[in-house]
Amino acid sequence: MERSDTSFAGLELSEAERDGAVQAVRAIARALCCPPPAWIPAEDAEPFRVARGAALAHGSAGIALFFATLAQAGPSVDGVDAPALARHYASRALDALERIPLGPGLFDGLAGIVWSARATHRLLGDEDDDDLEVEGVLAGVPYDRHGFELWNGLAGIALLGMQRSGTPSGAALIQSTVAALDEHGVRGRYGVHWPTPPASLKPRQRLLTPAGDINLGVAHGQAGVVHLLAQCLSRSRVVPRAEELLDPAVAFLIAAFEGAPLEDELALPVVGRGGAGELDAWCNGGLGVSLALLRAAKVRGRHDWQMVGLELARRSARATPAELPPGDASLCHGAAGRAYLLSRLERITGEAPFAESARVWLRHALELRQPETGVGGYCCFGYDREGELCVLHDPGFIHGAAGTGLALLGTLTDAACGWEAPLMLDGLVP
């Protein structure tokens, strides 16, 4: 029998809202027992297909996190052995490391697969696998090839160092990342920033900003670095240059959101502010940036940073589904992801409007579910090879059903499971 769900103690929900979220999580769990392949064009070469099918963003590594979290903090699901499935998908993701050469990145490469495998086994109480010693290799990842961003750059790769900060190799990875950020940061009147060169942009974005850009968001920009630097300081680590970089990095981020004429000085477009008709979620816009500012403010004891972060968060919380671009329920930029972030803001601040907005977006996420379609009733939007918007059946963490399920679980329970670390959201809630 599926156990009752009265033990959950997350966002305050009505019985109908809670039951709807639980049923959605159960449907996703059943669907992920045998998911469709991560969306991959049929004509792509086998190495790419293997990599995408294993990666944290779209493949087995993210599905393993879903089942490990479900085993620890979720409702039971008849016929679903969540611990066994978590171990199966973690092992399946690791198999890719032996089959093909992978890039080092967090969401599409080696770092995310290894981090996820360790996190999965720790959630299940398994013994840590000391054979997964890869930090020494990753410590030499060149900045000019992979850039600074969280998604697949140095900030994301450093998550492995955070996970193993008590080891010499983990500490070395963190320190080499901060040193590279220090070396390549561009100093100016408004602080320090890290531009994104054209080669690091996705094809669609390169058409809009052919000379590169300055991204403010968490996934691909400045806010992800702010999160990383603040985490370097928040856990009593001695990381040379982290404090000296954090203050001007935050100054630049705040100047951008307060309307400073950055483009006049920098000769590159600034993207990721969000705004009318644009994404405002974890990856991009004020909602994700607000949490980076709140983390930094807490670490440095800066009330002024806290006030800016809260204002961005409050402004974002006022947005309704009708006021933002039509979207899906994904963790990255969809309704369930917004509900989860807003519920975390309510826990951090105690402000009731965040909880009410979280419930609005949770209800929207449940309305988007269409049983008998997609993965557990959920589809997501993406782009095909020609850059045209299309509907995908993605089982993964960042855009797909596994991430939607984790976001729903995050609104249902206050359990600190650690799955949110790749989003740089772990440790924010007291």
C-alpha cells in the first residue's frame, strides 16, 4: 500500500493541492521506471547520444537523484523500488565514463555524473566510492576552453570540490577555480564581471549577440559565480581571493539590476535581467539572482545586499502565470521550479506573499500535467535542430520530468536532501 502523506511538512497547502502534488510525483516515479531516451536527434553520432543519455541535465544522473530523494523524503509508490532504481541509474550514468570521452562540465559532462553518483549513494546511506577520484584531472581544466559559468564551466565543475572539500584534491579544485576566476575577471567602474565569448554561446543566442555578452543569471552568468564565491566563504574554507572577488562581483550584479548604464562602458550587451515578457526563474532573471544576493549578504553581513535581494524576490513573486511567457513545468524555468524557489524564499524570510505566490505556481504546474502524455503527464519546450520551438518528452533533471518531480517534492517536504546543490541552492534554508 502507498503510505499516507500526513508526515510532510513543507509549504502549507490545501488538501487538494497536496494530493495533486503527491499524485504527480507518483506518476513521474512510475514513468521514470522505464523512461523514454533523453531527447536526442536520431541523426546524432553515438558518443553524443551516450553522453546526453547519461548527463545530469537530461539523462540517468538526474533520474538517479530523483529516486534517491524519493526514497528519503517522498511518498511511497506501489511497485516502485526507489533505492534500487536510484542505484541503477547512478551506475548507468557512470558507465558512460568508460564508454566515451566526456567534457568536464556539470550539466552535460563528467562533473555532473560523478557528483550525482556520490550524492545518490550518500542519500541512500551507501558507502562513498573512493574510486571516483577525478578532481586532480579537473583541476587543470583550461578557462579559455570552458569559461566561467555554472552550466558547463569552472563554477559548475567546482561543485565536485565542494562535495569533497575535506580532501586535498577537493580543496585544490576549489582553489584553482577561484584563482582562474580572479585571473580572468574584468575589472571596471561597476565591479568585476566575466564576459561570455561568442564560442561559448548557444547558436540561438549567438545570433542575438554575435560578439558575446555579459550574462547576469545563475545558469550561465554572474549570479552563479556569486553563489560559488559565497559558498567558499560560508563553510569556513580558506580560499585565497574568494572574499576579494565576491564584493566587486556582487557590486556589478546589483548595478546591473539597478539600471546602471553598463553597456556604455562595456561594449557588450547585458542579458539575464528578466523583465516584461522574459524568463524570470532559476536560470535567468531576478528570482534566481535574488537567492544569490541573499546568500552573499548572509555570508558578508551586508544588510544593503539583503535589501536588494529581497526587493528582486518580492518583485518576482508578484508575477503571475499570465504575465510571463507561456512555459512548461520544468525545474529550470517552469512553473514547478518557480513554486519551489518561492517556497524556499518563504522559509528564508518568513514572508507570507512568497508562500502565496508559490501556491499559485504550484497550482499552475499541476494544471499543466496531462495524464497519458509526456513523462508522467509532463512535457517540456525545447528547440529542434533548426532552432524552432517544439515539445519534448524529456525525462531529465533540468528541463524534464525528474526535475519537475524534485521541485514538487521540495514544496511538499522541508527535508534537506541536497539534490538542489547543482542549482547552488543547498544550505540557504536555516
